Amino acid sequence: MSTMVPINGLHHFAYRCRDAEETRHFYEDILNLPLVHIVRAETVPSTGEFCPFVHLFFQMRDGSHIAFFDLGDNVKAEPSANTPAWVNHLALAVGSLDELHDAKARLEAAGIPILGVTDHHFIHSIYFFDPNGIRLELTTDIGLTEYKSEKLRSAHDELAAWTQEKQERLRQAAASGA
């Protein structure tokens, strides 16, 4: 018997949204992710608390979903006060550089400001925000099998070096009273 949790992949990632229809329009009409399921309830199934909501599911090509909760109050989730806006984001894969460039053109035509195309060496990406203030990244793998193989071999060593550097930086900040 394996001691590993048998995770097969992502089913869905859920966010709060301000307005279900506004969110549907963005994800279905602009990003072409079909709305495939709605859950409406007055009570939260897992906790039993009273909180009327609608839970929307948009399906991606691989069968996974991005989902949203509209709590009926026209309030979107607040960003984290201690985290820069570029940190928390959802990266969604597209199949090629051509698809990435086509998506960029389509989003810009819809009036959505785009950052990029950004070259991350092994992937290229564009960044933008949905109507709820969620930062999205569309990205495509550009190959570089040898580079990725080397990164696989060096990942633990790179993490150990970062951890050591971080600890030293924190020690120096504590010693200086910063």
C-alpha cells in the first residue's frame, strides 16, 4: 500500500466572485470556457451554515474546472494585504505560441489590459485580471527538454540554497533591528 495521497489532477479551484453573470460573461464569452455546472444552495453543505450562494463551474479542455462562488452581496474577494498583487495568480496553459498570441489579441480587443508576452525562458506568458481582481496568466511551454531535465535534477539543491540564503537574510535583518 502506497503512503502517497493518490492525487490524479485538479478537479477545480474556487474563488469568490462579485457577480455570477459578469463572471460567466468573462470566462465563457471571452475565454471560451463553457459553463458546465451550477450549484445553488441556502446552506453550505460542508459546514451547515446559512449562506445563500451560487457555485459556477467552467470547464477547461483537460476536464478540470475553475469555479466561483457568488454570495449574493456584490462583494469580490479582497487581495491579501501582505502579498504583492503579482504573487497570487492562476496560470492556465494554452497549446502553442500562436494560441498565446491569438488569446492576447482577443483579450485586448475585448478591452482587457495585458502584460506581456513575457519570456520566462521555458514558458512564455501573458498576464491580466478578471472582473473579480483575480490575476490570470495564460502560458505556453516552449520545449527546452534539456533545460527542464536539468531543472528537475537541480530543484532540491536550488531550494536548499534559497532556504540557506533566506535564513541568513533574516538573521542579518534581526541583528540590524530591521
